[in-house]
Amino acid sequence: MADTDILPPDNPQHADASLRPADEALHLTGEIKEEGVFASLVSSFRDVFFPVKLPPLVLQSKPVAVVDPMATKRSPASTAGAVALHVVAILLIALLIAHQVHIAPPVKKTMVLTDIVPPPPPPVAPRPSQIGGGGGQHDLAPVTQGHLPKLAQQQIVPPKAPPTIAPKLAVEPTVVVQPDLKMANNTMPNIGAPNSTLKGFSMGNGNGSGIGSGNGNGIGPGSGGNTGGGVMHPGGAVKAPIPIFTPDPEFSEEARKAKFSGNVVVYLWVDEQGNPSHIKVSRGVGMGLDEKAIEAVRQYKFKPAMLNGKPVKVDMYVEVNFQIF
């Protein structure tokens, strides 16, 4: 490599080379040859395509051992001590837990045999002493006091006032009342109503062939046979009506919007043809369902109640169910 010496300027006014005129040249010592454009182009072409092979570099440096400042020196004794302390701590914790946890012995199950006693039968409701109905005759005066005639399911001879002439064929008079009914009676010689306060011989001022102010062959007010007023009630010898056509009730708009449901109890009469009448609500729920229940019951059709093989008029209760599914 050639050495190049840069000489200081001769005087301070020539210190800045940029202020010198273009025709002045630097006087540098050394061998610097100015090449032409063609020579520079040829030299660059030769360096690119035919470079000069330099001798291989020989590595003459050697590695030097350096102490790692981040490395820590561990002692085998300290490591063994740390491991021993950890083992002792784990054993102490295990012993403490084992001392606190107690394993309970399994519970022995003992079977106790008990006698299963069947529930007692439901109590039988006593038969009502008044199951509806009544009777009377065409006398002018109300029924007078006396003993009851024979109770029978079929009437052959109605009770009458004592005749002036004794009948040739004596037949005991009867009224149509269930024989199993328990009714108050007395031992008076004439026939009449035991609860009457009148004296004399009168079977009542009603219609029919019974005793009292009713219309029928029973006792007391009411119609038809039996006693108790009103029409007959199902029970005993009176077989209840059997529904044969029960259309579903319609919901009222108010109950449908409120999604309301319930049961309406309706009272009605069932005549000898099985048609309902005298319909009224016995227990209502409101929301317009009571009226809908009456409309549904009016369309009901029954097999009429029977007494001694004959259809009779009775009263009864039905429950109309309104349920939203």
C-alpha cells in the first residue's frame, strides 16, 4: 500500500480547499496516477469478471478461557441439606393431616319389621231420612194428626178417612215411600201426619193419593212419591239418572284470556223423559264460566231415574269442569 502525506497549506488563506480557485491543485506526495476513463472502465471490467485471487487467510488467534460471571457455585452439602429439610416438612404435614382426619366406622343398618295394618274401611254415610217428594189428597182441611200408613214401594190402596161402612175386602192402605226410611210415627188409631197439630180425619189439601199438601202419592209437600219436599232424590230404591249426552262446555273470553280454570256445580231436575230443567248454579267460579256451565247442562240428555221400573222425576247435582290443556 502506498503512503500518502497531506501537507498543510502554505498560509492561512489557503486553509480551506473549497475556497481555492478551480485551477489550483493539491500537491500530495506519493505515487497517485490519474487514469483515463477507458482505462478505469477496463480495470473495473477485469475486477468483475477476472478478479485477482488473494492468498487464503490463516487464523492465528487462540481461544482464551474466561470465567462466567453469571455462574453460581453450589456446594453438595447445601444441596443435601435443602432436600432433607423439604422431606422433613412434607412428613410433618402428612402426620398432622392424618391426626386430624378420623375414619368413622360404617353404620350398621338394622331392619325393623312392622306389621302393615290395612286402613279401616271408609265410613258409610247414613241414608237420608228425607229424599224428596210428597203427596196429598183433595180434602179441604190440612192433614190431621195420626199414625203413618204402611211404607211401600208401590201403592195399591191410598189412605182414606175412616169409612162409615166397613169394606168387604180389607186392604191395608199404603203410601209410596222407601220402606227402609226411618220416620217419626205414633200409635194413634187414625191415619195422618205424626207432626201435625190438627185433630180430625183429613189426608191433606194437596193433589194425589198421598198424605199432606203435596202433589203425589208420598208424604208431605212436594211432588211424586217419598217425602221431604220438592222432587225425589236419587238413593235407595230411586235409581239415579244416567247421563248419555254431555257436550263439553265452552270457555268464556274472559276466562280464556286469563287462562282460568275451575269446576262449576249445577243443580237441576231430570224429568221422566231424561230432559234437564230448573237449572241453576249451586257453586260458581265467576269469570263468565257459570253462564257457560248452564248453557252446557241445558244440552245434557239423561236416561231417567227409575223407581220400581218406572221413570220418575228427580233432582241432582252435576259438576261442569273447565280445564285449559
